[in-house]
Amino acid sequence: MLKGVLGIFGPITTLLIILKLVGVIHWSWVWVLLPSWAPLVIGLIGVLLLSGSEK
């Protein structure tokens, strides 16, 4: 199930890159590529929250 949730970020990233390249959106590349590194950030936050609750 987790793969299905995180798998949505790939198509979103692809769509945003295409929209940026054809000039439909004028966002910074940081925002366009955000969905590609969002799963990593979400995972790190989860690990930090879980490691903090063990005390």
C-alpha cells in the first residue's frame, strides 16, 4: 500500500516538468521537482518521529 501512495509522485513530477518545459507554468525548478524528493522528506520525518517516541 505504501508503494501505491508514494508512486503517485512520479507521474506528478513528470507532468510538472512537461508543463514547465512548454511554458504553461513559470515556477522555480525547486517547486517543479518537489514531488520527486517529497517521499524522502516524508520518510525522514517519519523516522524522526518514530525514533523520538521510543524514549
